[in-house]
Amino acid sequence: MGHREDLLEGAKRCLLAKGFVRTTARDIVKESGTNLASIGYHYGSKDALLAQAYVAMVENVSEAFDGEVGGEPGSLERFTSVWSNIVATMRGPGSMWRLSMEVVALGDQVPEVRDHLARAQREGSRGFVALFTGAPENEVPEEAVDTLGTFYTTLMMGLMAQWTFDPKSAPGAGRLTEGLRQVIEGAAAATGDAP
């Protein structure tokens, strides 16, 4: 590996061990075996490096979401299957999800990171739509990203918060699916349509 990759891997380890706020540039240099100048040269700043490391970690976790996906696209079975895969990533060591909550809480304190992650979140929303509908990501319309993708991302954020703060009572895929089924039935009853 070159310095760029060494820095990225070192930053990932630091994020998991210390979190975003407590990780210093010196921590990353020590963990990666590089030097301070490498951070600026390859990434521009420590925060930009940490943001890229975080996004890479989220992408690695999101690959586990795909797993064995059952059910027809758009079905409750698909909904259950995908959320089962997502919840399985939360049942293991929770440091990635604790880190995610820290990053969310940082908000305006690190605008460079916030902006980078906001763009990544949009692509995550696109990925959710593809997962649940079976459409290729590059064919997901922007309107679906803005509506359905936002819906799934919001569910994900709430699930992350629950699994981070109270994993013993956090919902699994079955409870999420039952809640969605009740919403569908309630909407159908309100409009006079059969579910």
C-alpha cells in the first residue's frame, strides 16, 4: 500500500477506537506509519480524511445489506429480508453504529465533513431504493431518491439510534414489517381501498 491507502486504513482504525472528535492527526500518523504532511498532501485535511474513511466503512457495511435478499421487489417479504440483513450488521459489535451517531451529532461543527456525508447519504438513499425495488442503482429516478430513498434513509437513521442506545429493545425486521403492514392497512381503510 502507498501512503494514501495507509492513511485511509489508519483513519478507519482510529475512528473505531477513538471516534471522530477524539481522533487527532498524530493518532492517524501513528496508526498508519506515515507522516503529518501526507494527510494534507493526499486528503487536504484531517477532517476530509476522516470523512472519506467513514464513508468507506459505511460502504463496506452496506455490502452486507445485500446478502440473501428474498421476496419480490416492492413486497413485504423483500422489506423483511433487506431489514433482516441490515439489523444483522447492528447485532455485532456496535462501534460502527456508535460512530455513525457521533458523526450525525457533529452536524455544523464540521461543515466539510457534513457536506461530504450529505452527498454520500444521497447515494445511500439511491442504494436503498435499488435494494428494495430491484432496480439497478443507475436507473433509480431522482424523484424516487427524494421520496422513497428518503423514507428508507429515515428508517435507517431511527434504527441506528435505537440499536445504538438500547439494543435490548430495538426492533428487528419482523417488527418493522408489521408496523409497515399496519400503516398500509390503515391507509387502505382510510381511502376505502382493499390492502
